[in-house]
Amino acid sequence: MKPYADRLAAAIERCGNPCLIGLDPHIDLLPEEFAIARDRSAPRAVRARAIGDFCLEIVALCRGRVPAVKPQSAFFEVFGADGAAQWERVVAAAHAADLLVIGDVKRGDIASTAAAYATAFLEGVGGDDPTLCDAVTLSPFLGADSIEPFLAACQRTGTGIYVLVRTSNKGSADFQRHGEPELSLRIADKVVAWGQSLRGASGWSSIGAVVGATHAAELRMFRERMPNTPLLLPGYGAQGAGAADIVDAFRNATGATQLAGALVNSSRGVLFAERDAAHKGKAWRTASRDALEHMIADITRALGVVGAAR
Amino acid sequence: MKPYADRLAAAIERCGNPCLIGLDPHIDLLPEEFAIARDRSAPRAVRARAIGDFCLEIVALCRGRVPAVKPQSAFFEVFGADGAAQWERVVAAAHAADLLVIGDVKRGDIASTAAAYATAFLEGVGGDDPTLCDAVTLSPFLGADSIEPFLAACQRTGTGIYVLVRTSNKGSADFQRHGEPELSLRIADKVVAWGQSLRGASGWSSIGAVVGATHAAELRMFRERMPNTPLLLPGYGAQGAGAADIVDAFRNATGATQLAGALVNSSRGVLFAERDAAHKGKAWRTASRDALEHMIADITRALGVVGAAR
């Protein structure tokens, strides 16, 4: 398969926007139609199926409109093996809808275990497996030897990773800003080094970084420090960041906009749009579709690219 | 349920040793009897079942001999939903064998996602669930707000967590020793603070810390800094640490040995003992049982406690 970096750049180009939709099927927030997921007396497999059904509807909304989706492992794991089966169903459906799949798993472990996680999410244990991801998020806390098995897997399979550098939550400052220079910068430099041998024809690397859009003032610095690293920006929408906050993540050294430089993620803002005052009274599908289109228009306008609005 | 801290102390007391067996069913290392796990042409469910069968044999060996087992999520996740079903089977079997179960999952995410992980592993989505763990390992990289949902879950359910403070691998120095004071110390102080409100009648907290036994010179310092924190010490055996390296983790300020102060983990050294020269020629079960008994004798001797050897 072509390197993840190039497949990502092509998908962003094709869609004309860098929007990423997080598939976080939080059972407490699901539309009423999927209320069985919350019913503690229903069989677990039935409850799990409801979150899969919901995600498949979101995948259908995303088809042809955005380059990628990002399922969040935790919300599937609440249903154990039944949830894992739905994770696989959702990943396969997203691939079938021509969407790149970034598994938001934030794994991180010693090398022998990291190799097993790379097998689980990127490489597979046999045959062509539609339930594998195109990329996964990883926590770098255990150090370089915890990332290296993934670099090897990315080389072999044309997949990618996004290493957590500075997360979007408030508590990210507790440890990620520790030290002088702060830990996030040290990690950023490692991400650049890890990514050197995984540069695609597009110039971008398959080794990306997660930097919260909620830290707008730092985005320019991270962009400059990791010039060939695709960024994944959580925090837009429900977590508080706006379109104006993310533009620096897309500017190269000369100030030109590089649409493939980052993915802007929204999860709750699209999935649970029916709960927002802005969409009051709409059916959930309409609310979510409108929220998705609004996000695309909002981001492309801020970036000054030709709109891809319908 | 009683607090994890007290259930752990009672289990260690009952067994007379603080040995923890890691259930890492690495398919490449499984005894020949389970070779179907490696067979890429076999159905995935059959391959996954083989790792479950193997773990159940190890659980049977551990029954009544050690206080706890630690299944490693990654080695189950390689088989997707089929692996998740085996994870549940192994956790339930370990509970049935009166073993505490520490899920080695090293999760770490923003608060809303962390809450879902706490549900997945500690709290469940409904009813009495034998597939839940007594405790899980967590990565603190995302900060305090990524740990807090677990503290609340531990309070509600009498479960525990082990926060990664200083891992056993070589690469742990890359980021965990960053800054002045080094990041690990800062995390250790947070672990103590998080654990204050979760102290059991035994005096120990349900909030533990992972500190690699491979860093023998640092163990005394970590023990002093976290006096009421149960430690989980990976690195004994295959990773290179010996019994003499771990004794400081069990000494209180007066130098007395506190058996409940730590768990010493071995995974490959017991599971795949047939591969060690010391057990050459033995059937795998005999090799693993002998390795388990050797570990128990080795650790109790080093700690100077009355041996629990058979």
C-alpha cells in the first residue's frame, strides 16, 4: 500500500477539507433512537449493536465529505467483546465508504507489547483484514523503544501513527509542560526524528502528532518545529476551539496554506448536534448533517481555501 | 466490595508471597501444544481460543499459590473481538480461582473517555460482571483530569489503579526522567495525593504505582516518597532484575519488611519457562510450575519472610 502520508494528503485534496470526525458513541449522549444502548436490562450484544448502528449512520454522513474518521476505542470497550465486534464493523464500514480510519487508541507499552498492539491495529495476524486501521494514536510516555515497533509496522504496511505531543485537555499541562524545555517540545523533536525515514512523495511523513487546538498560541511553534509532520488537532467545537484557532497549524514557513498539514477533529459537536441549541427541534440526522456541513464551511473559510460546501 | 488495598493485602498475606504472574500469551512463544494460535490459515476464533486455553492453564498453576495475575491486553487484542472474548474468559477464570486480576491496559485519555475506560474495566455497564478487573494499570501522560474518573470509580466499586511512574524498559528514561526534578518524581507525588482519600483499613491506598524492578537503585527513593502506595514491579526475571533488586520496595521507614508493599511481576519467565536452559527437557507445564515455585522461593527468601514453598 502507498504510504499513509500520501494517502492522507490525497484524501484531503479530494475532499477539499481537512475535517476529521471522531466516532465517540457515548451511550449517555446517543439519540433516543439508540436508547437501548443505555438499557441495563438488554443483552450486551444488543446494546453494543446500537452503538455500531449509530456509528454506521455517521459514517454514511461522512462519506465523500471528509477524508477520515476517528473511532474512539474506549466507547466500544465498555461492551467488552461485543463492543470489539462493533469496532470491527465500524472500521470495515468506514473503509467501504472510502474514509481513512484513525484508531484513537492511545496505546503505549514496552517494545514486545507495543509490537502486539501494532499487530492488533495496523498489521493484522493474517490475510487482508478490513478491520485494521490506517493509523492509530499513541502515547509516547514509555519512550522511543515503545514507538519503534510501530515505525517498523508503518514501513511494512503503509500505515501511520499520531504521537501525543500536547493534548487538548486542561490537565495536559500537568506533565506535558514539565521541565525546561517542556516535555512536549522534547517529544515533538523525537516525532520529527522518527518521521524522517517515513516521508512520502507528498513530502509529509506518516508519523504525525496530536496537538490540541485548544492551545492556539502554541500551534505556530509546533508547526515550525515539526514542518513535515501531519498534525491531528482535537479540541475544535465541544472542547472550545474555533476555526480561527487552528489556522496556524496549516501555514508553512512562507505563510502559505497547506491543506494536508493537519486534520481538525470534531466528535460530540457533530455526533450529538441535536443537543446543541443551534440545532434545536431538528431530527438528529438533520442536526448532525448540518453540523458537519457547518464545520466544513467554517474550517475551509478560515483557511481561505475554495469552499467544498454542497 | 472492600477496598482494593485491603483485598490485596489480605491476598498477599494468605499466599505468603507478593508474586504476580503476567498473562502475556505472545503467540510466537506459546508451547507447541498451542501452535494453532500461530496458524494464519486457521479461523481467528480458533486461534484466539488457543491463547485463552493456555492462560487458563497458567491460572490453574497460580491458584492458591500467588495473590494475583496480570493479563496484558495487547496479546488478546491481536485477535480483535475474538481476543476480547478470550480476555473475558481468562479474567472470569482467574476470579473463579480466587486470584485478584490486574488488567494491564495502560490506558490514558481525556476525562470523558477515561470515564468510559473506567466503565469498561472496573465498573461495568450493568449487573455483576465476572469479566471486570480488580485493578488496572494507567498511563498518567494526559494529567490529573485523565486519572480522576478512575479515582471516582475506585471509590464506588472497591477497585484500584496502578499509575505508571517509572517503567521497566530502557526507553523509560527518554521522557520519564525529563526535567528537574525528573517527571517520574512529580508523578509519584501526584500518585500519593490521589491515593489519600482511598486508603484502606490496612493503611495502604488503592492507588498504586508501577516502578520497574530494573531500576533497583531508585526503588528505595520511590518507596520513601510513596510510603502508603502499593507498588507493582515489572522487570523481574526475563527483563533482568533479580530478587535482591526488589527488597527495597518492601521496606518501611524503620527498615521492617512489609509484604503487602509491592507485587513482583514475572511474565515470560514463568509462562515460557520451557524455553529457558534451566528447564531444558521438561514438559512445558512442569517447566512453568517449577519456574513459578522457584520465583516464590526466590522472592520470599530475599525478603526474609517465612517461605511458602511447597
